[in-house]
Amino acid sequence: MKKKILSIVLLSSVVLGVAVTPITASADDTDSKIAAQDSKINALTAQQASAQSEVDSLQSQITDLQTQKAALEAESEKLAAETARLNKEIASLSAQIVERSKALEEQARSVQTNSSSTNYVDVLMSADSVSDAITRVQAVTKIVNANKEMVEQQQKDKEDIEAKAKTAQENDAKNFANQQKIADQTSSLNTKQAALEVAQLNLAAEKATAESDKQSLLDQKAAAEAAAAAAAQEEANKQAAAQAAAAANAQVVATAATTTASTAASTSTANTSTSSSTSASSSTSGSSSSSSSSSNSSGSSSTTGNSSSSTTNTYPVGQCTWGVKSVANWAGNNWGNGAQWASSAAAAGFRTGSQPQVGAIASWNDGGYGHVAYVTEVQSATSIRVIESNYAGNMSVADYRGLFNPVNAQGSVTYIYPN
């Protein structure tokens, strides 16, 4: 009996263990997905670091370019200032050239009009003295030299104007080239910087999505682990309940066995008394001896009728017939359903009746499957206590009703008494 209960408990444990396996497998699958997300996040983090390195490099280039731009702008300002100065000088020289040109033109016109070639001689000849002549010669020389210097200065100023105009033009060209270079480099770097910023934003979005997915997987894992823990707790509770039921059943079986042994001892004592009385009668009368012999033969036949009894329990586990057979191993294995037990027991040679006895089997016939229970206490014909299985859905052997009235409780009742 205990082996059978233990087998049932072990079977329950195996079934529950199998039920928990998919949860464990699901948790393992979630772990692999989390690991994959971690790998993805690490890869995105590496890409972000690489992109940041490029951004830093570009930023360094932009900083250098800004330094160059500042230098070029300073140079441009200097060139512009120099150009402005040159333009001012050119304007001044141009004005001087114009003034000289006017003076030279007037002198030339005067020479042509007044025949300057003779005027210089006239000036000398009209001198009052040698000293005056020398003075006049010096004056004429100065005039001639002045005119020569004026012409030479005029030529030099023109050359200066051309040189300064060329320098100013070169400055303007250089300024334009510098500004164009700065603009081109700035545009290129801005384009690269914008592309990298877009890449960074995309990587950040992908990483955020991956981290969100990872958190979702972690939540799923936590839920799976909680479910597994709940299933494990439920399994433990069921195992504890099964073990408690097994212990209770074992206690019930032990109690029933004690009760059955007590009943058997009482029956044996009664049979011994009857045998002694029969022996006394036999010594008085030979015919009585013959009758006694016949009676013993009949008793032997009754014992033979109990040959279907076996400690093996072939009834479906959890049913009422299984429960009674578990505690009353003298019951037969092929007595049918609960409603058929009284007639099957009578056919097997067991006594039946309407009065309850401790150690007897109560068989109710309700026109259907009926029900059987093992009597453990009798107060009266309408107040007994039983242990049974498959009562109110309970599939283990126990006292579920306490003291109750067996009459018409589940149909008409018949008691089967052990031999």
C-alpha cells in the first residue's frame, strides 16, 4: 500500500516537473535573446565610439581651419588696409602728376608762344652786370633743372602708381583666394560634420531601441522566472499535499488494519467458543458429532468462497472501490462498481446485512454506479463514521463526513462483513 502511494507521489512529481520544463526552456531562450541584444548594444557602442572619434577629428580640423581663417582674415584686413593706403597714395600721385602735367603743358605752351630758346639769351643779355648775369644764369639753370626733375618725378610717380596698383590687385586676388579656400573647406567640413551627426543620432536611436528591447527581454525573463518559481512552489505544495495525504492514508490503513485485526480476533474468539461448545455436544451424542462435522465442512466451504480476495488492488486509483480495497484487503478484486459489491460479496461467500459493524464495508445502491466505504465507528444504525475515497471529488482515503446517517445517504445501504 505504502509503495503504491509513493509511486503516485513520484508520478505526480514527474508530471509537475515536465510541466515546469517549458518555462525553463523559455527562460533559456530569453537568456540567449538577451545575450544577442548585449552583443548588438556592444557593437553599436563601438560604432558610436568610432563615430565620436571621427567627430573629434573633424572638430580638430574645424578648429585648425578656424585658426587659419582667423589668420587669413587678419592678413586680409592687413592687405585691405595696405590696398587702401596704396589707393590713397595712387590718388595723391595721380593728382601730383596731373598738376605737373598742367605746369609742363603751360611751360611748353609758353616756350612755343614766346620762343623760349631766345628768351633765355635775352634774359642773360639784359643783365645789368656780371653779377646779375650770373644770378640770371643760376635762375635759368634752376628752372631747367626743375623742369627736368619734374619730368623725372612724373615718370617715377607713374611707375610707383603702376607698382602699387599691381600690388593692390595681387592683394585683392589673394584675399579672394583665401576667402574662397575658407568657404570651400568650411562647407566640406560642415557637410561631413552633419553626416556624422546624423550617423550618431541613428546609432543612438538604434542603441536606445536595442536597450529597450533588452529591457523588455529582461522583463520577460523576470516574468518567466517568477512563473517558474510559482510553478516550483506549486509543485512543492502539491508534493507536500501528496506526502501529507500519503501519510494520512498510511495512518488510516494502519488504523483500519488494527480495527480489522481486532474484529478478526473477536470473530476468532467467538468461533473458538462455538467450537468448544460443539465439541461438548459431540461427546454426548454421536449424531451431534456428525452434525458438527457437517457444520465444520460448511464453514470450510465458506472460507473457500473467499478465494477471490487478494492484497493486490486492481481497481482504478482514486475510486471508492480502490479506497476500500486499500484498507480492507479481504475484499475481492472483481466485485464490479460500488452498487454491485453487496451481491458480489454474497456470491463470494461473505455475510451481508443491514446492521453496521466496525470493520464492515458499506455498499450503497443508487441505481447507478453506487458507492462503497469502510466503517470505522458505529454509534447506531443511523450514526456511523467511515473512511472512503472519491467522495466530493477527493481521490484519497480519509474521513470526509464524520458521523452521518447512512440510511438512504446514497441509495439503499447493505453491509458486507469480514469472515
